[in-house]
Amino acid sequence: MRLTAKGRYAVTAMLDLAVHQDSGPISLADISERQGISLSYLEQLFSKMRRNDLVSSVRGPGGGYKLSRDSTDICVAEIVDSVDETLDATRCEGRADCNQGETCLTHELWSDLSIQIHQFLSQIDLASIIARGEVHRLAASQDAIQEESGQFEALDRLTAREV
């Protein structure tokens, strides 16, 4: 069983959004820069998460995305599900045809594990992840790097005008 980049990126982006929610709507460009996720990929993920009522978009200057519900009401499993990611530990993707078209001896074991993983992730909300001190430290570090990068870009633009 593995969670692909799609599910990981969706959870990471939602966590970034939750950490910065007090700053108003957050642009996908900011999330992309902080998390190192392609902007076009984030657009695809957020389109799905918006359709599943996890985020809402704000148009216009200063627009971006915000959580559609409180971070205590959004669980990790819901995020993963919203981007069509499956948490399936079976080799047959749940079809029960893993042994030459028949159910293998361990199918039920891996199927039960998939259910347990989903239930586990259903009990973890964004707020509980943010409550961990390490998340705040990492987010502050990412913000500092982003701010520094923005200052260098502004200096480059200013220098280019003078030349």
C-alpha cells in the first residue's frame, strides 16, 4: 500500500492553507513556492477539493483559497478521498482477483488493513496536526525563506531597472 504524490500533496497543501488561514485567502502560487508543488498540479487538486467543499475560492485582488470549514472539521481521509486517491493495501485494488482471477489467501487481511488506515486518517483533523509544535516551526521557516526570496526578486527587479 502506498499513498501517491497526489494524496500527499493534497494533504500538504491543505495543511499549508490551514496554517496560514488567519492571513486571509492564500494564493496557490504562495503554497506552490512554500511547498515545492507545481502550480498547475495544485490547480488540479484544488479544483477537486473545491468540488468536495473542502476549500472555497475568493476572486479578485488579494484573492486565493480558504478552508470552507474549520480545520477541526476537515480530516485527512476526507482530503485524500476528495482527490480520488485510494488507500488500498491489496494487490488487486480491491477487486478480489489477485490470484489468477481468484481471491488470494491474504486478500481479507490487506482489505482489513485498508479499512483500518482509512479509519485512522478519519480521526486526524488538520487542527490536531497544526497543534504539534513542529508544524509551526517548519511553517515559520518556510515563511522566512519565502519572504527572503521575495526580497531578492524585488532587488533583482530594481537593479534591472537601474541598469
